Amino acid sequence: MTTRADLAALDQSDPLARKREEFALPEGLIYLDGNSLGALPRAVAGHLERVVREQWGQDLITSWNKHGWIDLASRVGAKIARLVGAEPDEVIAADSTSINLFKVLLAALKLRPERRVIVSDVDNFPTDLYIAQGVRQLLGERYELRLVKKDEVEAALDDQTAVLMLTEVDYRSGWRYDMAAVTRRAQQKGALVIWDLAHSAGAFPVRLDACNADFAVGCGYKYLNGGPGAPAFLYVARRHQGAALPFLTGWMGHRSPFDFDPFYDPAEGVHRMKVGTPPVLSLSALDKALDVFADVDMEEVRRKSLRLTDLFIEGMEPLCAEYGFKLVTPREHERRGSQVAYAHPEGYAIVQALIASGVVGDFRAPDILRFGFTPLYLRYQDVAEAVERLERVMRQGLWKAERFRERAKVT
Ligand SMILES: *Cc1c(COP(=O)(O)O)cnc(C)c1O
């Protein structure tokens, strides 16, 4: 058993403890939802205020050059590159994850014109599957989208597979693929691999280059703390940058947008994946938010993440026995992201009651309670406190209140 004193000692000696004060968190709240919307880094508000008042307000149109707005997508991309194991010129920040997936999926399929199959995980995040369905419609019925369970992915790959498209960490269960091994096996079959890093980037060290990934996309508003609707990111391995073409051919992806050439000519490298005018305010928020990571060792983040999630799993064991929560996250460290999920038939109401008691997690249909662990701003003692509050919700039956059953638009 881990006691409160043990946890206090862990907090005392935590090399990441100092990062918490860089975030604005409501007093008393335990935020286990940084995997849906990361907390606000304190420096962001002042930075945005300056961008709005000084750059937009005073310098107006000259800011595109004067304040480098025109290169913001690449500057922010370079900051993300360090967190995902890529070179600075392999990543840009742009658009949403869904749109970036559309861009790289089409680009990848066109690199394998003789093949017709996209393989993915049937439990992949729906937007990923919807984008693949749209791309398939666009390209015609000759294309097949093959959706399989995680343990069938390898068997589903053959000499017709053009692209294997996976999310590294399952958004519901927190199950994590072995990126290096899966990439290798798909490439042995001649396929290209696209990784969605929505629940990886900023959560633990990712090694895109070392794993020989082909393409990747990911979210700016989850573990990267870029704010609601923050721009996403996109990675193209350097070896594909000459041949991979965009099909959302917008002017910002042109070789020289300000020539106003009537004919599209793709920019060099990953820049050709840019489409339209970048959202400067959102990019500025993400840019400043990423500075939180500047002095952070991602290996340290991973160590703490595993300790936090281990402690939560341990703390929840009596509740599993007493109230029927079923752990759906792997206990094995290698197979785990930075979240812990439980199945429970009353999951929705329980999560609402828990939020009312100051512990924010989320519910994912049909019956999953999901808790995200963000090592930069969570304390070890928060884990014990969260379990205690959940225990109270169950023991006192607080979740049975009628108001916790009504489903809001966003769950
Ligand atoms: C959150 C998430 C997304 C979100 O995509 P948006 O286009 O930013 O809404 C995509 N894929 C996965 C795996 C996610 O978890």
C-alpha cells in the first residue's frame, strides 16, 4: 500500500514538480483531462494580449514580416518536432488533425499507386476512420478500407496494402502500439505507415525518425496545451518530401505564394502541405504553450507518467472489487499511454458526479471512464485524492442524482 506520506515524499523529490506553477489551474480541482484539453500555461494569456495589441493592433499587416507570422507554422512545427523525435524541417503546425490526416493519407496513397488497400484499427478514433472513408469515396470503389482489431493488424497487411494508418495510443483504452515494430512489419510488406499521435505528443517521448515512420499527424490542444481548437501538426519523413504531393493545393503551399502565379508549383519539403492563411492567434497561443516543454526531459515525463498511472491503478483496486469498475488499460508499461480507463455500466453518471466533486475526467461511449495523467501539472498526492473522491461518489451513491444522467452535447 502506498500511503499519503509516501506520495508526499514522491512530490518532494519530483524533478517535474516545479512545472506545475507554470500552469493556471483552478484551486482544489484535480484535472485528469489534459488528454482532451490541456490546461492553460500561464504565459499564454500575456503573450496573446501582446500579439493582439502590439502585432495586430499596432503593426498590422507589416507583422507578417516584422513578427514572422509567415513562418509561424514552421517555427511551431520545429518546437513540436523535438517532442516527437523528428527534425525541425519535418513538421509543421497547421489545420486540424482531421484535415492533416486527409492531406497525408492522399499523399501516401499516391506514393503507392499500384496498391488499393488502406488498413486501420476498427477501434481507431472515429474522425480518422471517417477521413479514410471520404478519401476512399473520392478515389473510387477500387479502393478498400480494411478495418481490423488490434491483434489482427499484422495479418491484414499484404502486397495490396498501400497504407497502414494507426493511432499510437487508443483514445478509449490507452493501449499503445509498438511503433517501431509495427512500422517495420508494414514496411516489409511495402506499405507506408501514418501514425496519429493525438495521445502521444507531449505525453511521452515519441521517436518518429528512429522508428522510420513515413507520415504522422497529431493534436495541438491535448498534451501540448495549445488551447481549444489549437492548430494540429503534420510530419513528413524527409525521404518522402520530394515525392509526396499535397492535393489540398492552396497558395500557402506554393513555392512562392506572393508571385501570384496562376499555376500551382509545390513548395520545398513539408511546406507544401500548408494550405491557406495560418490562424495567427491560435498558432501564437500554441507557440507560447510549447515553451513549457523547453527545459523538460521527456524521459522524465514518461517515468512520472508511469508512476502516476501505476499508483492510480493500485488505488482503484478496492473500488474495482467493491463497485465493479473494470480496468481496460494495459498494466504492462510498454503497452500503456498516459491515461487509465475503466468500464462501468453507469460510467456517464459516475463521471458527472465525479466532476461535481472536483475531479475532471471524461466519459467515452459506450461505458468508459477515462482519466488522463499529465506529469507537468499533476502531483502524486492528486492521484490519492482523486481515488478518495471517486470512492465517496460510489459509497454515498452521489452518481444516482437525476441531474447526472442528462447527456450534454459534449461528453
Ligand atoms: C482528438 C483526436 C483527434 C481530433 O481531431 P480534430 O481534427 O482535431 O478534431 C483525431 N484523432 C485522434 C486519434 C484523436 O484522439
